[in-house]
Amino acid sequence: MRFARRAHSELDAVHVPATCIDVELSEPLEDVHAPAHRSVHALVRMYGEPVGVVSARLVDGRCSASTLTALILDRLAPSIVRVAIRHSVEAPIDAMPLDAERLARPPVTRTAPLSGLTVVVCTRGRPERLQGCLDAI
């Protein structure tokens, strides 16, 4: 029986042995130096929230910060924007419109409890659905 090796677009640059790193986008990226390895796998986070994973080939055990940055932006830009928008939406809206500078700010840490919430349960004429509705809330 013969097995064909299938290339995976995300893993085309992966070579073993590999080193794994954690990249936090709110901090400056640094060059990767791993002389005993042939590739790097980077778990990319934004303010601690995972955004995605990228893999790159190491040349002479190195990958520059600029190469890693370009790879992250090329592969993960939509995910980075989603995380940035989610963090901005969760923050109090103090200015409009939402701009790139605001999207890049760290998330606001809430210290006060959230305000109350009112839920309207519309079951008039359908009392048999009330319990299911309350369970779902």
C-alpha cells in the first residue's frame, strides 16, 4: 500500500525539528534564534487571546521579526481585526467613529459590576412555553 503525502497550505513551510513560540501582538516582536531547529510554529495572541497559528522555515536557525510580522499579517489579518473589534466593542464607547488607534488599545478591565439587565418573556397565550423559555435564559 502506498501513501501519498498531502501538502497543507498552512504547513507547507514546516520542517522538523521545529521550535514553538508564543507571540503577543501587544509587545514588540523579536527575531527568532533557534540554531538546532529548521522551522518555527508561533501561537499568536492579542492581549492574551489566541488569534491563530503561523509556521515559518528558519534560515540558518533564524527568522527575523520583520519576516514573522509579514507572515502574521498575511495569514491572520482578518482574525486580528475581529479580536481588536471585539475588544473595542466590549470597552465603553467614549468616542466615535471607531478608528485604528482605538482598535489597537488594550482591553478595558472592568472593576465595577455590570449594570442590570431586563429580559421580557413574551408567552401570552402560551403558558406551556414559559418554563422552556425561563430555562433557556
